Amino acid sequence: MKQVLTWACSLLFVFPLKAQEVPEVYSNIGSDENGVFLQMSNQKIYAQAAGDYFHFSDFYNNITGTEAGLEFDFKIPDLNGTLYYGFINYKDGSFPQPVYFRESSPIVNGKTVIPIARNLSGRYDMIGWEKSGKGILGYRIMTDKGLILYDGKAAFIHQDTLFTAVPTVIEGPFINKLTHKSCVISFVTSQEVKASIKTNNKTFTDKKASIKHEIEINRLEAGTQYNYQLTLGEFEYDFKFETSPTPGSRKKFTFAYGSDSRSGQGGGERDIFGTNAYIMKRIASLSMAEGAKFVQFTGDLIDGYEVSRERMNLQYANWKHAVEAYWHYIPFIPGFGNHEAYNYIFHDTIRDFNYLIDHFPFANDSGESLFQDNFVLPENGPRSEDNSKYDPDKSKDDFPSYKESVFWYTYDNVAMVVMNSDYWYSPQGLSIVSGNLHAYIMDNQMKWLEKTLKRLEKDENIDHVFVTVHTPFFPNGGHVKDDMWYNGDNRMRPTVNGKTYDEGIIERRDKLLDIIVNKSTKTVAALTGDEHNYNMLTITEEMDRYPETYNHEKVKLSRTFYQINNGAAGAPYYAQEKTPWMKHVRNFSTQNALVLIDVEGSKIHVRVKNPDTLELIDEYDLRK
Ligand SMILES: [Fe+2]
């Protein structure tokens, strides 16, 4: 979250391209004054241009007050459509939403107005702006094809008959990194400003004016509710959060799990530019209604696979907006999936094939760095794959960072270990360009996992460990051709700087199972996604899990382990497929689903609910 978006945009739009350093981990990739290219024999294939037709910041930055109301210029000359708008009454209810006015405004050549004085006064002034001289509007940008691009917010002041647009909290506040004595409250403002948070009779103010704000609140009491107030200029926002219990107090609590909320079919809010905001919002409201203390959400939040940083950031913003009203109170903890990919794409016209690699420079313009910019997550994971045996140059950083995509956290007697199986991911053609394989956990992350599970094994406050990773160990519907199986083809493996990894995907899966199942007694289940369905798999030593011919060592499993797959947060469905382990699958469902895990001391009970219809899909004990 350290990067200032507008700064990055100006770099992209103003500066001419020049040759940039290509990370040594790639092969056949070069760069010159024309851009980044793939070298195929004597042909240079340049990466596709970002093709940006908007600046994300123009969706909220160019708002001007007049005597009539607010004027918007989205700076997209081709944009024609509709602007829906309405006040957000922050004092009416706990989960603020715009209440859309009965009329809308046309967007013509990227420009539109909200006539506040004419339309939203008198009996339509439900926030009292005429008396207080201030208010906040929500607005929705819809194209003439009916696509919703963005839901924004605009704060205004009204003085001496003139409206003035003022700095606005456009994302958040969000509760992050919650512990029994601290949390980090984050929010994004439309302009560089200083803001403050007041809680527990103390005021925490930004050290410097910025767009992205992270305020750490500490020295709190365990298991205690705190009201907090965010102040920005003349506007105050009041919410509350609850610290986690003293570790190991073994109180009863619930948490929620899901993944895969990229956009779905059906139109409307099922696709707010890159995300299924409809189902995601239902998931957030159901989690809150069930009293969930946090929501773990592991991967494929958005459509991604983008060559544009602008479009990636808009997609992430839309995901955050979908759950925002609930994230004021409880943490949403995202993980990294394949759709978080931000790529260079090289189109080989001769073979009609696209090669895709993770965008670079890794430090500030990669899939990993965009994820870091958009979320505030624990930073206790491994550093990167630098210094692994495959690192081509141990003297410098050649790999992306694992920061905020691999980490662990605890809540009372539960630990959640979050992994990234789409790190430094090359979606296509990796034997030529090098890169990591979808679902493959590389060496340094494996070592970190082993070390982390060992540490949790010794932690007397922890009874249950969940491992969450986007890709299932045993896919069942939609990704039998990849994930940690690849139709049983163990030849699949990463390539680093043209050198292939020693171990194939199935050997790596077995090594993971050995660490998770055999070397730990506390791990109870893997929470996975990628496949857009819900199902539960009981993994035992008896379960068939190898291809017919398999010449490598087979791992023996010392106990039963569970895989709870829930990729049913709104992405297009997959039906069940044939696998060697299919008879061990329970209750495969293509309904949208939210997994609710009830923990009470040594017991774990699971309920699976459809967040749309609220029907109970499945229910069982994991530990009695
Ligand atoms: Fe996925």
C-alpha cells in the first residue's frame, strides 16, 4: 500500500519508453527503446501495449462544484451512458450505502453533472445538507451498453450558494491485521490529505499528507469492542471493531471462507468491471449476520490477467467497494490467485500463440506489487525465491516479493497459514519464457511453510491450523487439467532462467502433504478455491491419488485430512469431473456458497450456506 497511484500513472502516461532491466529469472525476454520483447529465433515480439482508455484516478478526481451542484469529467471522450447518484446517510444504519435518487444524469463524452440544488433539496434532502452545508454523494458510472464501471463517492461543501468538491474517503476505512491488542485501519482518499483516527480516547494522525493511509492502533485490550472515528476535513465517520480474544482463551467463534469472485454472467452487479460485486456483497453481509470475526478469501477476487495497471486497479477498487460496508467492522483477508495476474503478453502471429509472463519491474509494477498496493496484510512470510538453488544471481533480487501474499495470522486458538500458489506465474509458454507454474509452490515458500507449521505446533495457544491456498491439492471440477494434478502429468514444473525445476507438480504436491499432514498434528483442513464450486474431500491413505504409471516415491499419509473447496463466490461455474479420488468427494455444489467455520475449543463445526438464497448447502463436524 505504499505506492501513490497518481504518481505511477504519470510515469506511464508522460514518460517515453526506454530499455529497462529484464529480471534474470526470465529467458528469451529482452528490452530496448521500443519496449519489452520476446526473442524468437531472429524475430522480436514486442509486448502488447496497455491500451489504456482511462486513468482510474479520473473516475474520482475531476469533480468541480458550481452553484447548481457537481460537474464530473471522467476524461474518456468516448464514454456515453448514465450516472446514477444519491446521498449516503452515514447516520442512518451501520452499513452506509448510496440511496439512489429517482432520476439519473446522462454521461456525454465523458462528462456529466449532479444537480444537487435542483434535485436533491427539500423533501429529497435526507442528509440535511441544506442545514449542515455538507454532504456525501454516491455515484455509479454505467456505459451506454449497460456495463457498470465504477461506484464512486464525492464529498461536497455548500457555502454562500456555491458547492465545492472536497477530499473524499473513496475506500474504507478497513480493519486489517487484527490481533488481541492492535489493528491497522486503512483508507484511501481522493487527494493527498492528512486524516486522523480517534479511538480509545487517543487520536492517531497521519504523519504526512497522502492518498493511501494506514494507521496502526495499538495497546488495546483483548476481546474488546472499540468505537473509532475517522476525521477528514469537516467529515467524520463512526464505526467500531473488536480486538481478538486473548490467544488460547478458547472461546466460541465463527469465521468465513470463500474465493473466486471474479465477474460472472447475468449482467448488472454480477460484473462491476472485473468483479462479481453482487455475490461478494451477499457474502459480506451473510458473514456479518452470522457474526463471523473475519473473512478469509483466497484468490481470484477479480478478472485480472491484464496488461493495464489502470484496469487492474479499477478491478481491485470494485472488489473492495463490494464488501466495504462490512469491512469497516471485521477484517477481510484476501489471498493471491491466478486471476491476480498482471502480465506482459507476447503474441506470436506465426504460431498464433500468446506467451504470458508476470509484469516487471517486480518491485513496483508486477502482479505481486499491485496486490501489495491494494491491501494491508501481514508481512511475516518468506521474502522471495531469491537465494534458492535456482536463483541465477545471488547478489541481487531477481524474483518478485512474497510480501503480503504469503503470511500467517491467528485468532484465539486458530491459526491461518495463507499461501500463494500463483507466485511469479507465467500463464502460458513458460518453457520458452521461464516462470512459475500455476499451483506450484516453489522452494523458499515450502521451507517457510515447514518452519511456520513447526512453530505453530509448539504454540500452546493454537489448537487448529488451517492452510489456505488458491489451488486444490486434488481438483474435482474445472481444474483437473491443472492445479496440483495436471491430469496426472508430473512433467509439469517451473522453469527459472531456462532451467527446469527438479521436482514435478505431483512430487511437489506430495511434499506439501507430507509437511502439512504428516509433520503437523494441528492442521485440520486445506481451504482451497480456483474451481468454481463447493465440495469437501476427505483425504486418507486409502484414497487413490496417483496416475496409473508413476515412477516416483509415493507419500504415505499418517492420518485423515480435509480439503474444503469453495470457489463459489460468483465466477462462472464448473461441473464435477472424473478423478481417481472422486468417490471421496462430498456434496459437490455449483450454488454460490460461503463456508462458515464454527470453532469452540477443541471442536470445529462447518456450515455451508448459499449467500444469495441463505439455504444450508452442507453441514458437518471436522473435529468433535
Ligand atoms: Fe483461479
